[in-house]
Amino acid sequence: MLEVTTRSGPPLDFPTGERDADASKFQLALNEDQSGTTGANGTGATQLSQGQATAPKSANRPELEKIANDPTVSAEIDKAWNASNPNGPGAKHEKGFWISKDDKTGALSVTPFPDNGTNDSLTPGSPPSEKGKTVVGFFHTHPNTDGEGYKQEPSNADENFARAVGVPGLIRSHDGMYYYGPKSP
Amino acid sequence: MIIQIEYAITQERSMNTAEQSLISAAEQAVIAKFPDFKAEGKKPILHDMGDHWEFTYELPPTMLGGAPVVVIDKRTKSISHIYRTQ
């Protein structure tokens, strides 16, 4: 379950409809997994995933929500989020990975970024080039909180990087998932 | 926290001098608010956003991440917001 962190500004007070919409999306992800629906990875995995809740301020990108809620990708998002130490104590480190799709099966897989993240930056290097796979996006964490003076959404550098590599970005933050950048190939 | 800038731009100064004053004030605000921030290797930039200026630092294009952002209100000539992106 995602942690909701108290903001330093006015209290969060989303309209009920917005809250309900997010709850519905979350429930939908649960239902799909519980029914054993074949995921985007084409494995027919029956693994129960909590799903990645979308941040209220994120762009509406259903195709990227689907990628984030693929069982393989969702598990890796959870792993990277925990590894970035979002709740402290101690140093936080941004973590991330490339997301690739198998051209034949449609199965999604990930390639970790180099482990060079600071608390608020990361250098991913070049996208992987693997025969039979297409890079469809990249993911990274935003482990810092509003209380530490940080915005949760994509930065200008995040947007510029997505445009430069030509694939969309996914971010896990204390607000939930953010989606941005160009369309997935 | 609202930090009042010591803002001494006179009519006869050139725009470049005005920009330099803004950048200098914004840099001081960043040092005061985020003493752990390291500006080395990052290019300071000032955006004219119409009713306000935004001062921040540009990261190399190969990087993901953020920097402090200082929002300066043109009317009141004071810092209205200061935050970080990540």
C-alpha cells in the first residue's frame, strides 16, 4: 500500500469524485490480477499485485498505467521504491530502470539503471539494445517528501530526458505514480 | 517562508544588470534554504514567466533529477515560492 505523506502546505482535500475515481482504478487493478487475467507480459501470471496508484496530479496515460501494473514491472517498481529508502532514516537514493517489450510475446522486462543515484538525481546511461526487444519506457523514483521541500512531479530534466530518448517516463513518488513524456513506441 | 529580496534595480540599469541582481538574490536564497545543495556542474538559468521570474539550475541532458526553483514575483519583487524538484 502506498504511504500518504502529510504535505507542508494546506491539507490535501481532493473532491470526493476524484478520490472515488482513484479508488476505482486501484480496485480495477486488483480485480484484474485476482481474476488471473493475462497481464501485459503475456505469462498469464496469477500473482496478486497491489497495483500502482496514480498520483492525482499526473497526466492521464492509460497505456502507461497498464505498463506500471504489469506484474513484472509492478514488482520491480516496488523493489526500486523500497531500495530508494523513501521513508528514511538515512540517505535516500533515486533508483530506476529501462522497460523493454519482447517483440514476439509482448512480455515486459526491466534493465536496471547504474547505481549512481543521489537523493535527487540519477544518470541512466543509454537505453539497452537487445535483439528482439523494444524499449517502451523508463522508470525512476522520487523518494523525497513535500516536507523536505520537494515537489513530487517530473522535473524539467525528467521531461527533457524523456524527449531526448523518445520514450515515456514513469515515476513512483510519495503522491503515487506520475506518467509523462512521448508516446510509447 | 517568504524571503524579501534586497532589490536595488534602478531605471537606468541595463536588463543584464537587473538579471544579475535577480540571479544573485536567488542564489543567496537557495544557499539559505537548501544549504546542502551543490551547484557545481549545473547552469543557473532565469526564466521570464510574464508576471514572475523563475530561477533554477539546468542539469546535463543525460541526467534525470531536479534542482531548487526560486519564484520571484515581479510586482512585489519578493520571493513567493522556493522549492526543489527531484
